[in-house]
Amino acid sequence: MPHLIVFSHLRWDFVHQRPQHLLSRLARQFHIVFVEEPMRRAGAPRLAVRQASPNVDVVVPHTPIDATGFHDDQLPLLKPLLAEYLAEHGVAEDVVWFYTPMALPLLSGLKPRVVVYDCMDELTAFKDAPRQLRQRESALLRLSQLVLTGGPRLYDAKRGLHPNVHCLPSSVDAAHFAPTRLARAKATPATASEHGELARVRLLQGGLPHPRLGFFGVIDERFDHALLAALADARPNWHFLMAGPVVKIDPAALPQAANIHWMGMQPYERLPFLMAGWDVCLMPFALNESTRFISPTKTLEYMAGEKPVVSTPVHDVVALYGDLVRIAATPDDFLSACEAALAETPSQRAARIGAMRDRVAQTSWDRSAAKVLKLLTVELAKRETGEPVPPSAVHTLAGIGGTPSAAAAPMAAAGRRGTHHVRHLVIGAGPTGLAAAHELGQGAARGDTLLVEREEQVGGWCRSVQQDGFTFDHAGHIMFSNDAHVLALYQRLLGDNLHWQNREAWIWSHGTYSRYPFQGALHGLPPKVLTECLVGAIEARFGPLDGNGTKVAEAEPPRHFEEFIHRVWGTGIARHFALPYNRKLWAVPLSEMETSWLGGRVPLPDLAQMIAGAVEPVPAPMGPNARFGYPLRGGFQALMDGFLPLLNCELALKTSVLQISPARRTVRLDDGRSIGFDALVSTMPLPRLVEACGDEAPPEVRQAALGLRHVSVRCVNLGVRVGGGRRRLTDKHWVYYPEDSVFHRIFVQGNASPHCSPPGCCGLICEITYAPSKPLPCDGAALVERVIADARRVGMLADDDEVISAGQLDMPCAYVVYDHARAANVATLRDWLAGFDIVLAGRYSEWEYYNSDHAFIAGRRAAEQTRERLANAATRVQAG
């Protein structure tokens, strides 16, 4: 495991914030050596080392020097202590990471492959900042390969100072602060630790009356104690609870009153339990040079706890969360904002909580750490190629006490790591990749096949998520197939967790429901609409009814999808369903799409059936998927997870492909590995695959990849408590919406299985396509509000149905677009990649419109092609 050495001005056991969140997660891939500032201790200098968490060692220098921090007086003692420790414990200096530039002189004795500066605060603006800090920061910026910053304002200040600066705002561990977790702990404490925290919180604040207004965090020169004093004086019946260490300021200067409670530093584990008892969360920051660049972590933590928040107008708080946090610049305004927060109506509270949940769901420390890991992996890969040392690096370290040879060391290649080799490499653990890896593992050694997946779960766009007791898929998925192998696979993967039911698919248009497909179930539509549809279908078949026109020529195939609709279904069906719905779905002009993908997927009109379906209701579903299967428990994820015990291969989750060399038959992964392969099965999107090939892809191949078009999908997931004493929200599974609702389709997830929703509730997945030619009309909480309003307008939600949970799932590259250039572009890419034994499989690598059963078939077919190619290659070797 590679090592990551950190120099920090913050102690690991201090307030739990960015360093602990990021590094504890990076410890899954790196052994962390966290070097703190020295502590004064009499006697010989030494290092106190302890394990703070798995793969995190905290190193605290103890020296007799009075100077604080990484002062110049400390350096002669620290360098040999550190060198001895690293050598004795075999610490490889893969990455050196700085939170404080003051430790930069210690780099001169190290030989890192990558140097990182995580600039989480503008330290030069803080009280008592060392006078050398600015100069050392300038040197560190010249020397670093990667620079991270806190919020957007700090990023704006630093991005012009380095070519590789990335904004990494504060994030949140939402589960830690979630009220649902606390509610469970209060009901039946899950652990002894939680039981202890609850008891301690009762002692700290249990006797205080409400309202309680709280703050947790460091209390220093950034804290506006005058504002707190004014609030406490104006509202003596409010209680202000201040949890956090007091540093760099005199505690005696803090306001004292009967309703101000200084609680001292509290452990991270206790904060959610404290906050649960508060009515409003506060961010009373002073507006001074020290707060000019801050991006408080607590903002998202308060929001994860679903508390109303009131803040002074700190730039990043306003910029990032001004729509969710009450902002007040003066004591009077702050007081009014707190009063408004305390006076929230139930509907206001529900709307705020929903919006906060949406915002919190968009980020996590896991995602932030994953982003950092990818950036680190890229930089480490560059070093492995022996990238030359910038002349400025030699000058920089020499200027702060280093030597030219030490300066060159961080950039020097540490020697290429060995390339691990596999016979079969499968990229992507969606249904196609899982099927391919499963097939390739049959009768093979376990080490022959490697399956790589960038997400933390298998399944691709067939994954499911849990949201407030509801299960939601990434869009609606079902099981159906005419293939005996696939049907047997369903049964093997799910066993008694599989149940079958008749599909209830409907269309809402003209103020009424009609069955899907539209052309086969016209009964119930307004008479004028019904007449236009029937006449149009007849004229499409036999020519104009007035006898003056010319019969449609059947020999000439439709030139594009729009012409296909008119030619096959007629003008009535085109006008009332096929054109508006498909324009809404595909988000591109239909004249730009060809029709090869329609075969077997779209039920074509049978005039006898159309007339019958117009005269009376159609009793049974029609089409190729009239009956479907679905997991009873676990959502569609259960089908994907069913592969896991069957795979005879290595599965690498949360692992992304950084680079592919078709010529060398190697793939570089973001976990640091370089993998050689005999054959590669790719299920990743074709444009991304070609992008990963870099300059090895010839210009015509790159151009073909750029020519591929796709449509993305945003799913707005609603958890609904059914009102009016009704047993069900609806009896339908799908509803299609060709008219003006923001969504084109709703999948009633709660009807796919009763176990997808809590009792008395039902989950809805509202699907919205978007593309450059059809952007989302709004985003975030506004999009959720629009969806809820439209769902009520079209009758999916009644007035007494309560939306108790809302979330969003984004699906970039959800549908491939069959434009007229697609076939030629795909052929160009497929032919070039085939020369390197790269097999394209599935919807996104074949750039085909595949359903989930087609995806399984594609995976099996890819495995067969791979075996065949390798066998042919072996035959050629033996013959030649």
C-alpha cells in the first residue's frame, strides 16, 4: 500500500473536519502518516506515534523548544526524527501532503513522487499568522503538482497561482447527522456509545427550556461575540448553546449571560445528539479578514440534521446556500431571521427539509475523497512516466534551505511498477459486464478475469437506491424476454425473490387515460381525436379517403423517424401522441433520427385491432412486454446483486479507468494499477472509451466518437403517503405523458413490488430527458416542486396525497440517439478497436437501444466472441 505523509497545523483530535474526513477515506488506498505540529516536552526530542484509525498513524513530535508550530527553531530537531521514523517503518514517500506551508522545509529530506497542497483556509489572514507563511506558501505553490482549495472564493484567489488547482468545498457525512438515525437511537440505543452520548447530552442541555439556538465549531477571532451578546440580551427567554473550543482569543472576552451556555469542545460523535435538541442552528461569523475566504463545514452538517440555519453573510455561505440558509447582516436582522425560523409552519418546514435533503444528497465526503483519489492517481501516473523536473522546483527548495538534489527527488520517477496481467478484462459491471464476466469465469481460473466498476455497487443504470424507507431504481426497469437462457438466468439470480405480474401501462392525454400503446387502445379519447387517429391510420395504409390523392408509395422506405411516424401510424396518431411524446423523449428533431432501431420494439398498427380498441376498452396489455417480472425485495439491484456469488473473477469496485493503450494492451486504473490484458470487453460509453485511448486513437476515430449523440435522464423520486383512506395511489405501473408536463413518463415503483415502499405509501420515479437542445427547465428544489405540481395537475397525486420524501438521480448518457451518422460512426470505432481484440458489448459500447434482457444477451455474446478471438490467436501462434 502506498504511503501519504501529511503535515498539518491542525491536530487529529481537534475539531473533526476536512483533514479527518478526507484522510480517513483515503486511508483505504494509502497508509496515512499524519505529522502534527510539535508539542513542548522536556527531555530528549522524540516522536509520539499512535494509530488513530485503520491505516492512519498520528505522529506528534515532542521537543524542548518553546517556539510553536513548524518554526525554524524546530526544524533541526524534526528533520532527523522524521527521517529515522520513516526509514525504520519502511514508509515510502509516495505522496507528501501539506495543510500548512510552514512545514515546507521538511520536504527537503524527502523524496515524494507527488506533492499536494490542500489549502482549506486562507491561513495568512488568520490571527497570529507566522510572518514567513506567505513566502512559504508561494514556494509550496511552485513546488506542488496538485493544489486543492476550500470554497469558491478561496479557489478564485488561488487558481491563477498554479496550473492544477481544484475547488473542493466542504462536504458532509449525511448519515452521521441524519435525524432518522437519532430517532432510532433514542427509541432503542443501537450501541453503548450512542447510549452514553444520549445520557451525556441530557446532562448538558436536557434541563434547558426551548427555544434553543445552537452553534458548534471553533470559537476564535472569526466568531462574532458581540452579535451573540446582542441576541441574548434581546431575547432572554431564548437559550444559546455554544459548543466548541475557544482558541486564539481570551475566553474572558466572551459574553456571559444566564441564557448563554458555553459547552466547550464536544466530540464529533456527540454533535448530532446535541443538534437534535436545538430549534435553530447559528453561524454568527464576524465579517472580517479572517472570514473573507471561509467555507464552513457546519453549513451542510446543520442541513443534514434538517435544522433551520441563520448565518451572517459570509461569501461562500451566500453563494452556495443562500437559497436555503437565512442570511442576516445586522443584529436586528439576525434576530428577525431567528424568529422567522422558529415560526415556520409545517408546510414551510417540509419544503425546507425537502430542499435541504436535495442539496445534501448532492455531496458527501466519500465523493470528495473519490475525486481527490482520481486526481492523485493521475499525478502518480505522470511521475511513473518520468516526467521532467521543472527548473523552478530546484530553485524553490534551494531557496528555503533544501538542496538541488532534494528538490529533484519529488519529481523523479520512482521506477515503474509492475504491470499485472489478466486474460480477460471487463470494464463496467452493469448487466452486460456482469453477464460477460460470469460467462468468462466458467471453467476458468479466478485470476483470469478482472471486472472493473467505477461505482460502489454493481448494476450500472440498473442500480437501486434507498431513500427514507423507499426503494428507487435508476429509472424504471422490469424483466421480460423471449430468450430461454435469459428467463432461466432471471430465475437463477433471484429464486423465490422473483414475482411476475401483468403490465399496466397507460397514457395520460386529452384529460383522460388510455392504454399503452396508444394506437391499439383509442377507446375513451374524445370523439374528434379518435376519428382523426382512425382516419389517419386508414389513409396511411390505403391513401387519402377523398380519392383525389395519391396512395403512399410503399417501396420507398421512410427517410427519417418523423416520416416513419406519419407513414406508418398516420397523421392522427402522429399529432396526438407519437410526435409530441417522441420529441419530448428524444430531445432532438425527429427528422434527424433514422428508424433501424424500431424493429420489434414498437408495436405496429393492425387496423382490426385499432378499430376494436376504439370501439370498446382493451382488457389486456399488449406488446412484447405485456407480462413482466420484478424482484419482490431490493429493487432491480437485487437482480444485479444475484451475480455476485456466481462470479469467478476479481471484482474491483469504486475503480475507474484512467487510460487505455490498445497497442500495448494495457489499462491504467485509478487505484494505481496498470493491467495488461489478452482481450478486453468494454461496456463503457464509446466516446469515453475512445477518450481513454488518447492519442493512440487516429483522428478519424476520435472524430467518429465525437459524432455520437445521446440523451440524459433526470429521475425525480417521490415518496408519497397515500391520502383519503385509499389503499393504493394508482393501479398502474407506467404512465406516459405526451403533453406539457415536465416529465415524459412516471414509473410507479411502489406497484412493482409492495416491498419498495413503507406501508401506506408509494414511490414514484418521474423521468425527464435532457440534452443540449433541450436543457432541464430548472434544477434542485425548483425541479422537485415543478414535478410535484405537474403530478398533481395530471392527477397522479391527489390533494390529500403527501410527498414525504423527494430526491433526484441523474443518468448522463441514458439513451443513445439513432441519428443518420450513427451507423457509420459506430462502424469506424468498432473496426478500429477490433484490431486490438477489444470487444464492444451492451447499449453504450455498441451504441444500441438495448433493454435489460438484450444487455444480458450482449454480455454472453461478448464472452463468446472473446473466447473465439483468443482461440484464433492461439491457433495462429501455433501455426506460425
